[in-house]
Amino acid sequence: MTPTADNSRRSKDQAKAASTTPGRRSSVAAGAARAAGERARRHTTPLLAAAPPAPEPPRAAKPRKPEKASPAATPPRETPRPQLQVIQGERGEGPDLAALEELAEAVAGAVRWVSDRLGLPTEQAQTKVAETLAFLRRRVTGDFTVDEFGYDPDYAEHVLYPLLRPLYRTWFRTEVLGIDNIPATGAALIVGNHSGTVAIDSLMTQLAIHDTHPQQRALRALGADLVFATPFLGDVARKGGSTLAANADAERLLNSGELVGVWPEGFKGVGKPFRDRYRLQRFGRGGFVATALRAGVPIIPCATVGAEETYPMLGNLAPAARSLGLPYLPITPTFPWLGPLGMVPLPSKWLIEFGPPIDTSALGPAAADDPAVVFDLTDRVRETIQQTLYSLLMQRRSVFW
């Protein structure tokens, strides 16, 4: 036998052995292979595509004797979602009911008298007065409830939202798109861009969902530590439905069927200079994606245009910010030059759009521990929000109209 024939036969034997012996791939190589590739390749991988990967051919197994079914065996039942604990409100300190009724009659009479003298419609004014007095009566008697996170629906409905509506409706002239992408019931994680120097975009998003959604759903916003460490502001935030941005709290809310909002850019997005407006900052390590995967809830991208122009950040007084314990101290066209008046936001035109939900239930809770899955889904959400921002900027006629 010649050397050439011997080499050819050896190559065939090696190829045959390779085809019959399964190869082993390291976990590092497998993770890198899943994370690599351009956007077009990501949309065709089994990770986010509808078509499942091709199954491996089944191996021949020895026949087994049929086992007898146990009479005690029952099909598994779906575990109900745990509900949040509801706490009854405490009786407040203030006037008794008799004094409150006298005050109600006096105020109603004064409203009627002023309306008659000025020729104004009295029905709407009297309705507002009656609602306010009814709210005060509930606070005095303790006839209200809060949940385990401090959310007080009665307070949000009659105090927080009415204070925000003049900004939302008249000052910013907010338009909402895609509200039908938010489910009528059940949990979902809304992920939005963060901007505007002063983080009022989360408040406007909460009010937008409450006022435009058919079921007037409450958005449970996840906030930074600084918000809840600030006196009075932290108490108002909790009563309005916000809570600390912690994975455990977010999962608890989602598992209870709540609508949760998160802004992954954090202070990097809110405190960026005006020259970087509408350029998304880093979304961290994708903790929000892991939370959604563990809870098996959809992710709804949310894009807000208009917040960047409310307080255009031209500079940052970093030394003063460090001495005050703040992440930044902005310099805007009006602050600190106009003093307290510099805190009044500019009347920019706002557009808020909610995108189609991104399903995570098919990936399963175990995917939350796979860095490649978390990275890929985080990048997809971020890219969706960025493209929506560009689209909304094209739709808006000008900054203030």
C-alpha cells in the first residue's frame, strides 16, 4: 500500500470517528457564540425568534414495562399570584365629623354665593368642593387603605394627580400613543428613557397611564434611594405608588399582578448635558430584564420626548453637588440665575409612546441566569426605545408646539 493511499484511509477513519463521537463545547464558547453576531443574526436565532431550534435525532432506548398510574396522582394546578397586603388607614388628628360637616356647608354656601355674583357655573365647582371634603372626612375617620409598600390610592387620586394635571395637560400638552399596548389586567414591566435634569418624566408617565388607560391602571414606579431619603418627598412618592428600585420589591409587585415602571438609565440619563439629548445612556447590567424573566411578564418599551427641553442642562456644579450629597447640580438657562423661578420647567411639547409588548414567558425563569439571554434582550429593548425616540422627534413639529 502506498503512503498516499494510507493517508487517505487514515483521514476517512478520523472523519468517521468524528461523526460518531459527540464533541464537547465549553460553556464560555457557547455563551460567546450566542452573544456574538449582528442585529440581523439576533432576530433569526432561536433565542428571540418564534421558530424553535431543530431537535436532535432521538436515541434508541430499551423498551420499558408500563407503570401503573397512582390513584393519588393529580394534575398540577396553577399557583395563584400572591396579593399585596392591604393595611387599614389610621384615624387622623383633626376636627370631628360634626365640625367637618359645618365646614362643608359653609364652603358650599360660599362657592354658590361667589358663582352667582360672578355668573359662573356652580355645578362643577360644588362637585370639586364635595369631593375634597369627602376626602378630608376619610382621612379623619381612617376610612382608607394602603398596601405593604405604602401606596395610598385615595391620596394619589385626590391629591397627587390633581396637582400634576395642570403640568400634564396645559403646560406640557402631553399626547399619549400606544396606550392599547398596556394590558387591561395582569403584570407588565414598562421600561422608559430617563431625561430632563429633574426626573418628572416618571410622574408624567404615571399620570398618562392613569388618565388615558380604559381601566385607569396605576403604575408602580421604581425610584432611586435619593428620592426616598429626602424628607417629605419620599413620603409623597410612596403614597403615589413608587417604591425603592430593588429586585426583590419589583418581583413582589410583578408577582402580584401590578404594572411596574423602571428607568434603567438612572441619574446618568437624567443628569446628562443638553448636547447629548435623546441619546440613551447605558442600561446597566440588565437587572430589569432578569426581573421580568423570573416573573414571566412582558416588557413594554416606553419613549418620552419633551422632557429634555424642560430644564436644558448646560453645565454641572460638581463641587457644590458633592458637598450637598447630590449626583449633580445643574446650570440651566434659568437656574440659578432666576433663583426659585429657575425651577419652573420650560413649556416643551411632550409625546409619550408605549411600544408593543416583548414576551418573556417563552424563555422561562431559568433564562434570567444566562448572561447571553439577558444581554441580548436588554439590547433589544434599548434599541427599540432609541428608534422610537427618533421617530417621535420627526413627528413633533417643534420643541414647544
